[in-house]
Amino acid sequence: MLNSQLGIGVVGHGYWGPNLVRNFAASPVARVVAVADLDPTRLANCARLNPGVTVTNRYEDLLDNPAIEAIVVATPVQSHYDLALAALKAGKHVLVEKPMAPSGDQARRLIDEADRRRLILMVDHTFLYTPAVRKISELVRQGELGKVYYYDSTRVSLGLFQSDVSVLWDLAVHDLSIIDHILDEAPVAVSATGCRHVAGSPENMAHITLFFESPCVAHVNVNWLSPVKVRQAFIGGSKKMIVYDDMEPTEKIKVYDKGITVDGSPEKAHQLRIGYRAGDMWAPHIPTKEALQSEVEHFVDCVRNGAQPLCDGWSALRVIEVLEAASRSVAEHGAPVALGHPAPARHKATA
Amino acid sequence: MLNSQLGIGVVGHGYWGPNLVRNFAASPVARVVAVADLDPTRLANCARLNPGVTVTNRYEDLLDNPAIEAIVVATPVQSHYDLALAALKAGKHVLVEKPMAPSGDQARRLIDEADRRRLILMVDHTFLYTPAVRKISELVRQGELGKVYYYDSTRVSLGLFQSDVSVLWDLAVHDLSIIDHILDEAPVAVSATGCRHVAGSPENMAHITLFFESPCVAHVNVNWLSPVKVRQAFIGGSKKMIVYDDMEPTEKIKVYDKGITVDGSPEKAHQLRIGYRAGDMWAPHIPTKEALQSEVEHFVDCVRNGAQPLCDGWSALRVIEVLEAASRSVAEHGAPVALGHPAPARHKATA
Amino acid sequence: MLNSQLGIGVVGHGYWGPNLVRNFAASPVARVVAVADLDPTRLANCARLNPGVTVTNRYEDLLDNPAIEAIVVATPVQSHYDLALAALKAGKHVLVEKPMAPSGDQARRLIDEADRRRLILMVDHTFLYTPAVRKISELVRQGELGKVYYYDSTRVSLGLFQSDVSVLWDLAVHDLSIIDHILDEAPVAVSATGCRHVAGSPENMAHITLFFESPCVAHVNVNWLSPVKVRQAFIGGSKKMIVYDDMEPTEKIKVYDKGITVDGSPEKAHQLRIGYRAGDMWAPHIPTKEALQSEVEHFVDCVRNGAQPLCDGWSALRVIEVLEAASRSVAEHGAPVALGHPAPARHKATA
Amino acid sequence: MLNSQLGIGVVGHGYWGPNLVRNFAASPVARVVAVADLDPTRLANCARLNPGVTVTNRYEDLLDNPAIEAIVVATPVQSHYDLALAALKAGKHVLVEKPMAPSGDQARRLIDEADRRRLILMVDHTFLYTPAVRKISELVRQGELGKVYYYDSTRVSLGLFQSDVSVLWDLAVHDLSIIDHILDEAPVAVSATGCRHVAGSPENMAHITLFFESPCVAHVNVNWLSPVKVRQAFIGGSKKMIVYDDMEPTEKIKVYDKGITVDGSPEKAHQLRIGYRAGDMWAPHIPTKEALQSEVEHFVDCVRNGAQPLCDGWSALRVIEVLEAASRSVAEHGAPVALGHPAPARHKATA
């Protein structure tokens, strides 16, 4: 008989792992059983902070421990595939850091493995669990914006240059997962441009356009070399428009009752009369709950009660496919790259 | 013997023409002799506002008038070529609204005509004469920014949808002329994407990337369907970076003493150590002189004293070539379009 | 028989007079008959701008003209009393610049004269006709804020130092008229402090507190020597709170659904439990109509149809009484000055 | 022989105490020997977080411990006097939370005791050690602002209502210590007004004016019931002016090269010509070092090397005297209260 608290094993106690341990430990519905890491200093640190948790430098100890029902993979991306696959094969549910894997092929194999074993495979795109993105998602689904015309994001700041991945995989990944989550169609092609200002380093600046079958368009501007920090997305709809500014301490989302009205038929373009509508602005109250706390609770809910992750393997795969296509387009100076094998019809979940 | 005041004829007294008339009339070094327009109401209005100015519905009256040394063309873009060409053939200097012509071919013929007759051909890219762009240009030329890494602009608002030209020709044109002015190299290729949200209308939203031979990159984001008005450009350099916000009433330019430092050789990328430098911010005082006033004074100075226009025919042509290339790239979903016949080496002027 | 358009005479064509002439001239329900000024240059300028208007340097010409039913006094404050009184005695309705008179005594005599002759006496506190203040007034009257707890305003900028009046009479006057308009009780005492940083000049910086019988309080911070321009008022209520920022181009009013909740009885203060409520923010659309246009139309409506001015003689008198008391308090370093003879019960009008 | 690390005892491990313990523990020049608190839960918590620290519910244990050279008092204000006095009598240096004592009389006795025993008595006005206030202080002392004309601060937010002290003692205390620190003269009188919106509670909103012998003036606006959080001070000088915005993440201080110029003699006020000067704005880089870390290091430096506290007993006393005077003025609706017994000539320290 299983304990009512979900037994958690965490592999990787570097930059992000401690946050995951802390949030699982704080949850009444989960229990951190053991943490594995190859670095003795990190293990000692973990043991000090978490007296009741077993620490080990052998990942196998987690796989073999029957008290552990789910494994959290918080290691560098290159090891995600091997560690997550081993966990699934050991019958453990998996929560893995984003991006799920360095390639779409590996991501697909993890999805297959989880599907076959009927295990939860969830990817830690934390932004999806922020109160702000929850609210945007809710507004879009309720039809508040009408038809979504565009998502246009700027995510720039000074640093931190990564040496192994480009700014696409580091920063654009956030917007791509948000776009995947809030829009109800998948992109069909990508055009992207990028630039490296430090010789020998990956691109530190990029612009990505996603094309859809509908007239909707998405654009993401990312830059590691900006004088000021900007985290802002404009979301335009046929009825209303949103400005989402994550740097605002409280009013992160502003909903504008603004737009255009069109008279006349499209066949007679020269007779089109376009009117402008300017109404109220409204900033819904955004609660301040920590996103990671919501996420770990939802992960337990998925494992225990069959809830569906906001970011399951398929959505994480779609994000990776866009990143791969965008990287190819960057290499070809913006030439469009079709997203040829779209992921299957999505099953959107709401937390 | 010529009057010491430059005799001006203006054709077109619609939206922008009255501003040109007002500024030439206010200048001590110029005199508005006559204004031509086909619309009797506009002519009557012009006569009422400018008692001493002759009004006519015959453009030929301007061409034939020996007291008119220069003609200002402020009509819709489709008529720019014919009117400007006639003026040049009549031996008049020309100041023409932007864009100079609807095609690069026509622009080239105007340049040829002016060159052969040694007449001034200046294009009214007013932004170049704003105190803010003057200051940016000065800072770049003085080397304050070091090597320019990028120019990244957002120019979005709600309206005004144009029926005959896309948002590229309406809004991006401003940034393209600024880029042409402040950078000392010309772009070699363009990738652009765009979207139309009103069936039968031109693109109302676009993103343009300009590639250069150096690692410098320029990007322009334009949109007629934005919930809020943004007029902001980030200009990154190896030494300093600028935020240019034209919506700020006074501190339009902020210069950040921020950037990165690189240790190690490019061959050993994995050993690169990138450091971050954060210093003071500085907002130089920007005078409030009206740009158009500076521009008309400079036009007279070009005609009388051989000064060089900030936007001569060649720079206006380069802007048109980028617009044409960007429009083709939009039609091909971002495929890069080379700028095959670059305009000749530029001769930058400073006001 | 009177013309259906109200015949207007304007005395004073200096800084503000031309705006009044322009707005009356633009109104379909009024007609500017004549303008008087002692300065020939101003008269000539007026004649040029307004071809159909009679100009004169004799004020008596306006008083004697039967086509003039109402006189607008736009001269320096020292002459308001004599000119307005003469107009009333000649049977003309009066719209007078703010402040109505340099003293409460003179203001009372104008009110008496207008009352006895049943003429309209309106004072040009233009802010009351701005769409933003109209909206605030509407929200307060509808009870949206609950009980008003405070009005706290900052109105500071660099310049323009006046030589004849202090910053109280120049800047605070705006807030005092807004406070008088939106609150439904009159202040009972004033404490104010001020400072002069240029020897021999009037106070250039002041802080005023208005006390009411209820726990409501009002405070106004005015300063001619501020590095940046601020025009901001916070209005706190038991249910909601407003931030009114007149420097915002569009969202001038933000309504916050925030506040406190109190449990427990006042007798047991140490047991009070104060809770905090944070809800949505809402920025109602503010139309962009020019305030002066609304005001001149309302003035005509008052004369023709018996509408009541937003700022009649009594409310202007209350503002002057507060200014006089505040000036005395400044001289006594903040000692409270009672408002001993409150103006009679107010009759609030809504445009 | 004393250990080279300063031995610290802390009394009070409630809200602020843990921060002091953490910062002393992190300092290489200090060592937390023991912590006293009456609450067993807090002691247990302290012991868990700080394995090597002795915990006790007997304050005497700290006084008797020869390894403890200095005592930090972080208890509620009512107990400051008794605890600090006992520490001084036991020969310990003292760092006490602000405000130093609930009355000026008690503050004076602590100062006397420390003076007589030649012990350091420092008060934890943490703001003085923030990099922003350090920079402002430096600019003022270097004469960058010229003669200081005013300090005008707004410190408002929603919550936290205190039940035992008014908003003066809770929020204005910060500005009063900053004013005491950066100005080189002490105020001679105070006028203050306040208001309580919750019956039975202390004032939740207040405005304080400080008068000086020079034309300098200081004003502080504090409010627990504001819809938005503001932490902003304007500091005007004869040469430059500062806007200090503590809510800004990076550019907390902006220095404006703006001001007025005066022509003419004060005797002929009507002939005064006041000009306006608008130059550059400059935001010096502000390091991000935690203020409390700087403060504990400086405390050790004071004890060990005879450095002088930024906030010694005398400056803390001056702040308390202003708070007492302001409270009296509030009770009298703004009547000015003289600061009759000014603290002795100050000895300003710089960290």
C-alpha cells in the first residue's frame, strides 16, 4: 500500500534542484525521499538543508527504492534523456527540467516509453504555472480576446551568456511553451534570424516568427545583450488585446478593450473603412502564489488522480521541434522551415 | 540676381504640405512664392492662411516662375516621380516627401537627373532632423558606443491603417532611414515576415531583419494593431548601449555604460569567460527645436552653400531598395533577399 | 429678440483670452461679437485671427453693445472685480478667469450682484471640465469609492515662477477647486507650510492640509522648483482608491479595488484585526474632448437653459477662502486657521 | 586576549533579529556567540539555523559571557531602554534597533551611559547604509547639488497598520534619519498633520514639514492606506536636483542638471528675472550590496578601530525628538512645535 504522500526522488542538486526539493518538501501531498548528485559538496549541502532526506551519489539507489514513485530530473540537458528513460523503465513517473531533451527524436522516445507504461511524463516549463500565464490562458479560452491575431514578445536583458546553447534554447523556449499553451493551433512554419557578437559563442540575439494556418502570427525577440531588462508580450485579438509585463510587481496583465472595426467587403479593399475602438483598460488581480509550488502540487495531482500536465511530453516535443526548426532557419538567414511532422492533436489541460 | 531669400514653390497642400509651407514661411532665409494644388478648397484655405502667397491649380505656373528656385513635392507617393522630374528639368532644386518614389528605378532616374543638372535633390525623412536622432548620430560617430552590434526598434500603435501601402512603407520607413543614417555600412540582405489581419488590406504587422557584412544586425518591429503606442529603439554597442524612447517627453535618449567583456580566444569557446559590466546611465539634454524647422533651414543651406542633405537621393534610394526587398521577403515567408546592387559609397552629412 | 447664438464679448486677449475666443467661436451656440484689450498689438492680432469680430480698446463698447449678452473676463486677477462688477451692472452674464478675485470680500460682492440681478456668474476653473475630473466626480458620486478618506495631490514642475502670486494661488488653486467639487463637505480648517528659495519672491513651494469634520483629509503639494513634472493625485476611499495621473497620455485614471477591512470594535483597539484587500485595477476610457470646449458650451447652457455652473460664484469663493487661510497659515509656520464663515450649503451641479 | 572576531550576543529573534544574526554570521570579522529570546519556538528555530550558536532564554547569560563584546538589541521598542542600559552597564558595546527608545529622555540616558563608559552605541537605521543613500550623501557633501533647498519624500503603501505606533514612528522615521544624515543643519521646528481612518487606531496618514534656520525645508508624506507603493524623494539644490526612487530596480538615483537662475537684486522683486536651466540627467551606478551587511561590518569597525557610526546615539536622539515634536503638532492640527533643546553639534561620519 502506497503512502498517501507521493514519494519523490530528485536527481541533480545544482542550480534549480534545490528549488524543486524545497517545493516538494513544503507540499503536504509529497515527500522527498532521496536526492542523488555526483558532487559530494552538493550532497552535503542538501543533507544539511534537509535533515530527513537520504543523499546518494548513485542514481540507481533512486531507481531501486520502492518508496520513490516519481523521479525529478534536474540535471544538464544532455543527460535528460538517459536519466528520464531509466526512471520510466524503473516504473517511476517523471518530472524533467526543460527542455525535455536536446532533440525531438529523444523526446519522442521518452513520450513512447511513458505512454506504453502509462506513466506521467511532465516537463518543467514553470512559466505555465505562473498566475499571470494562468490568467492569460483563461482569458483566451473564455474568448475575451476574440480571435487571437498575434503574440509578440520581447525577452531581453544583459546576460547570462550560455556557452552550450543559443539564446533560442535559453530564453525563447519560455515564450514557445506559453504560445503552445495559450493558442489552440500549432505553427506550420518558422522563420528566424540570429546573430552572435562574441566569436565562438552561440547566437546571443534572435528574432523568431511562427506562421500558422490562420492569419495568427507569433514573434519572439530574445537578446542576452540588452541595456535594460524587458519581459513583455503583446497579445492582440479581434475583440481585446493584452499587454503582459512580467517586470511589473503587481499589474502584470493589462487587458485593453481596443481594436478595429471593419466595414465593407474584402473584395472591395479600396472601399474598406477601418474604424478604431478605444475602451477601458482592466488589470485583473494576479495572486502571488509561487509558480513552482502550483506545479509540484499539480504533478502530484496528475500522478494520483489522473489530472493532465499543463506541459506533457507532446507539448514539450512541439516546443523542441520549433527550436530545432528555428535553429535551422537562423543558419539560413531567415529562410522558412516547415514544421513537417506536427505533433498529434493536443489535449490541453487546465490546472 | 537672386533674392537673398530662397524662393520656394510647394505642390500639394494636403496633410503635410501646410507644415512645410509654415516652416519655410517662418524661415528668414526662405520665402514661399506659390503653392499649387488641384483642390480648390485647399487652395482657398492656403490663401487665407498665407496672404502673400500665390495659389494656383496649375503646376506649370510653379515651373515657369523664375522667382521659384526650389520646389517642394508634398503629394501622394504615386505622383512624386513625375512632379519631381519636371521640377528638375525646369532647373529647380527639389525637396520631396518620403518615400522619394514608389520604386527604386524611378528613384535612380531622379538621382541621375539631379546629378546631371547639379541640383539639390533632398528627401523629407524628417526623423533625421529630430534632435534625438541628431544626438544618436553624433554619439555613434564619436565612437561612444564602440562597434555597433545592433539596432532593434519597436514602432507600434493602434492605427492608422493605410489602404495603399503596407505597414513597411508607412512605419518601417522611418527606422530604415535612421539605420541608413547612423550606421556606416549598408545592409547586404533582408529577411522579413508580415501578416494581414484585415482581408483585402496590406500587411498591418511586420518584422524585418537587416543583415550586414559585419556581425551588426538591425531589426524593426512595426504594427498598426497594438494596444499601446511604442516608439522605442535599443542600440547596442561594444562599449555602451542606447535606449531611444520617442514617447518620453524629455529624456528620449538614455546611454547605458553597460556591456560584456570577453576573456579567452574564440578558438576555445568552451573556455570563454564572459563578464558583465554595469556602470552609469546618462540622458543627454535634448533640445526641443522642431525637426522640420531644422530641415528647411538645412535645405536652404544645401542650395545656397553647398551643404549636403542628411537624406539625399542616394540614401533615400537605399531605403526604397530595402523596402522593396523586405516586401519580397514577406511574400516568401522570411526567405532572405539579397540587396544585389548596393547604392554607391555613401557620403554622410552632418547637419 | 435675441439671436439664437449667445452674443459674447471678451475683455483681455493676452495668454488665455485667445483660447476662450477660439472655443466660443467654434461653438455653434455662441458668437464672439467683440473683443476689448488695451494693447494695440493684441487687438491687431485678434482682428487678423478673427475676421468677423469687432475689436476695441474701450471696455465700455462691450457694456453698451446690446448684441452682447455675456462678458468673458480674461485679464489679470487685480482687475477681475471691477470688470466683472461693471459687466453685471450692465446686465451681462459673466464668465471670469480663476481666481475670481484677489479677496473673499470682493468675491462675495460679485456673488451678491449676480444673485440680485439673476445673472449667471461662472468662474473658469477649467480642470472641472476635463474628462478625467468629470469621471472622478462621477465615480465619487456613484459611491464607487465608498466613504472618501483622503485626496492627496502632487503638482510640481520646474517653473514658471510668478512674481505677483505664490505657488498656492498659481498651482494649488487647481486642486482646491477639484476638492471642492468632488467632496460633499467643506473644509473647516487649514494648515499650510511654504518656503521661498528666491529672496524677494513669493513662496515657490508649499504643502497644504485641509481638515474636515469627518475623518477625511486633503493634502496638496505644490512646487515650482521640481526636477520633473508631476501631476498626480491619490484619492482613497473605504471601498476603492483612485490614482489620477494627468501626465499619462491615455490612462489618466486608475481605480484600484483595494483597501482594508476592520474586525473588532473601536473600544478594544488592541484587539483590532486589520485585513488587506487587493483586487483588480480598472482604467476607464477617458474621452479626449477639450475641457474648454465643454466649458463654453456649458456656460451657454447655463445662460440659456438655467443649467448650473460646475464652478459658480460660491464654489469659487470657497476656493479663495481656503487660499487666504492657507496663506495666513504659511505665515505662521503651519498653525491651523479655521474657516470661520463657511460659504452656504453648496448646490453641486453636474455637467 | 580578545579573539580577532568580534563576539556578538543578540537579544530578540523575532522579525528582524534573524537578519542581524545572518549578517553577523556571514561577516569574517564577527562571530555570533549567543542568542537570547523568551520564546522557546524562536530559540529552537535559531538553534536549527545556526548550529554553533548558544541559545538561551536568560538575557543575563549574554551579559555575563566574557566572549561577548557587543550586544545587539532586536526586541520591541518598549524594552530597548532596559536591555541596552543593562548591556552598557555590563561593559558591552550596543547596536540597537530603531527607534533607539520610545522617548528622548531615555535616549539621552543611554547616550550618557555609553559616553561615560566609552562604549559604542549605534542605532540600526539601516537605510543609511543602503548604497543609494550612501551615494546621495556623497553627492551632497561634494557640493554637487549646491545649496540644498528641500527634501520632499513620499513613502506610502497599503499596510501594514501597526497597533502600537503611528505611521510617523513606523515610516517617517526612515526619512527623518536620512534627512538628519544628509543635511548639515538640524531642524528648528516641526509642523505636522495626521489622520486616522480606523477608529481606535493610531494615525495611518501624516504629512510633516521640518523648518530650518536656512531656507531649506523638508517634507515627508507617509500613508499606510495607499493604492500603490511609492518610495520616492525629491532633493532640490541650487545647482542640481535628485530624484531618489527606491522602487526602481537599478536606477534608484537620478541627478538632474536643472534649476533656476536669478538676475536682479532681492530688493527689486518686481524686476527679478528668473531663468530656467535644463541640462543632462545622470543616474550613477548603484552597487547592490546588502545594506545590513555594510552596517554590521561598520559596527565592528567602530568597535575595533574607532570608526564613527553613521547613526550614533546623538543622531538617533535627534530623530526621536523630531518624532515627539511631530506627534505633538499632529495633536494640534499642524501648530508648529519648536525643537527647543537641539542635540549638540553633530559629528557626521562617512562609512
